[in-house]
Amino acid sequence: MSTTTTSDPAIDSPPRAGIGQPIGAGIVTALVGFTSSFAVVLAGLTAMGATSAQAASGLLAVCVTQAVGMLVLSRRYRMPITLAWSTPGAALLASTGLVAGGWPAAVGAFAVAGVLIVLTGFWQRLGALIAAIPGEIAQAMLAGVLLPMCLAPIKALSVSPAVVVPVILTWLVLQKFAARWSVLAAFAVAAVGAGIDIAVTHRSVDVSAMVPRIELTVPHWSWQALIGVAVPLYIVTMAAQNIPGTAVMSTFDYKVPWRAAMTVTGLGTILGAPAGGHAINLAAISAALSAAPAAHPDPKRRWIAAGTAGFAYLLLALASGALVTLVAAAPEGVLETVAGLALIATLAAALTAALTPPEHRSAAALTFLVAASGVTLLGIGAAFWALVAGLLVRWLLRPASSAAAPATGKR
């Protein structure tokens, strides 16, 4: 007895996905990227001396420049190339604080960082120099920069416990059940708590300030800001965002056009600097939301998700003024709490990467401590001195075998 089997096209062929799937993925990419770290951007710009209007302008600037960059790159190369603002860079600004020359000098440093990013795309030696920085030293510096902000929720408990405690509890619960949305939920609770506090204390809110607007600042150049802000901002943006961003994309079989990506993000940073934008770059963590098969079964169709994320960021930019107005009226420590919670996972990853190699653990630990100290020498912030100290100690404590190898010619 013989049987004949016929294939069912509905079973054999992969399910078809409509355009709604990548569009939905793009919207989620934008929402996760924006809500998870916009508080860090505002905290960093404010620490640099920006007024509420200038901080709102800066948030709007990075939203618009990265949105345009995504639309250009995704359309041109038909890849889900997503961009983001430099969250580690914003944390660096928050830990560095005011520099010589104030806010105009910070704006000048942002522009210089953009120039360096563009140069990296065209000058291979500059990119090789950044890649030559030992990973544990770069990660230790990043961890030290993040530590003060991650301590903010704990410090805020003694200042505004009625608002901060529910925010932290919400974040903890969502970390267990829906970690992706934990920061968004924490911010929502913070916004409700802030609104209740504003109503109870009868404080006024400047409604006119909620209208999105650009506040331009003429850049000022100071060598302290260039060394203490521009160089560390460039390094953390490259080491913690652009290089990992290309690695994430490669896991989904996408080869990011390096020169084009650095040109677009570098020029976007330069153009956004006078408006207060600190830096934009390739997305790292959120890149997978648009590049993974969940965005679309067909890799050639996932670029739609990145384009959608660009359009979504243009809409989110309109909320910049309202967010800053709410933050300005909120109880003390609320913004810092949301920002600190958003960075805890990044801090944990940076510490793990920094302290894993046992042979360089002392150098990494010293780098971390110097960066976390917030010390300023010669008008230059702690992040730069942390790199100097870490590289010097790593060189002094290098294993004898590796130190002797160049002299003997052995490899």
C-alpha cells in the first residue's frame, strides 16, 4: 500500500509578515530608546550649565539629528541602521559638571567631538588608536563616570522619599516581569508623583515653556573643555556606542557602512551642538530591536523599522519642552532617580568587563576610582585623568614576559 503526500503551501512556506510588523518594531525601538535614557541627557546638559530652555533644546536637537540620520542611512543602504544619543556621554557630562567657559565652552566641546567622529570615518589610524585603548580601561572609566549617577536614587531617598520610593519599587517590579519597560514605568510613576506634589504645594508650571523651541548658543573654545569634555566624550561614544553598535549589527549579518555612519553621526553632532545636542552615534543595545528577525522575517525589509524609528523620534522631539518643564517643577532628586535607575544595568556590564581580566584588575580599579572621584585638576575633569592613570598603571604593572618580548624579538 502506497501513500501519496502533498505539501501544503500554508505549512511549508514561512509566514508572511505585513508592513505593520517592522513599523511596530520601529515605534518600540524609538520608545525604548527615548524613555530609557532621556533623563540622563537632561541631567548631563544641566550639569554642564544649561538652563531649562537650553536643556530642552539639546534634547530636541539630538532627537532630530538622530532621526534624520536614521532616515538617511536606512533608506540609502536598505539596512536597519538605528542611531541614538550618547547615553554614556551624557553620564560623563553629568559627572564632569561645569567647565571653564561654562555652557558655551561645553557646546564647543560637543562640536569638537563631532569633528573627531567624522575624522574617525576617514582616518583609519584614529579609529585604530581608539580601538587600541584596552577594553578594561575604557570600561572602568565608563563605570566610574556612571557610579555617581547610579548612587542618585539612594541619595534621593532622604530628600523626596514620598515620590522616590514608589519610583524605585515600580522599577524593581518591572525588572522582574518586563525589564524593557521598567524605566518607562518608573518615569510614569515619577511624573504622577511630581504632579501630585506640584498640586499639593500649589506650585505653578510655566505652560509656555512646554512649546518645543531651539535655543542657539555660540560655541566657545577652552582647552580645559576640549581635553576634559571633548576627548572623553569622543572616547566613550566610540568605545561604548559606535564600536559595540557595529558588533550588534554584525550578529544579524549586517555590515554597517563605517565611513558613512561616522560621517552622518559626526555631522549630526556638529550641527546639533549649537542647539545643545551633545552627541549622536550608532545605537548599541536598542539596535537589536530593529535588526532582529522579530522586526521582520526578511532581512531586506527590516530597514523599514529603522526608518519608522526615525519618524517616531521626530514626534518625540516635540515633547522635549514639556518634559523639561515637568522636571523643573518636580521635587528634588526625581530626575536623578530616573536617570540613575536607567544606568544601573550599564554600570553592571561595565564593571564586569573592567574587572574580569585578573592581570589588569589593579589598573582597572584605579581607573574606576579616579573617574568616580570627580576630581578636577588644571580645570580638566576626572574622566581624562582616569584614562591617564589607568593606562600608566597598566603599563607599569604589565607582566614581565610581555614587557621583555619586544626586546628579545619573541612573540
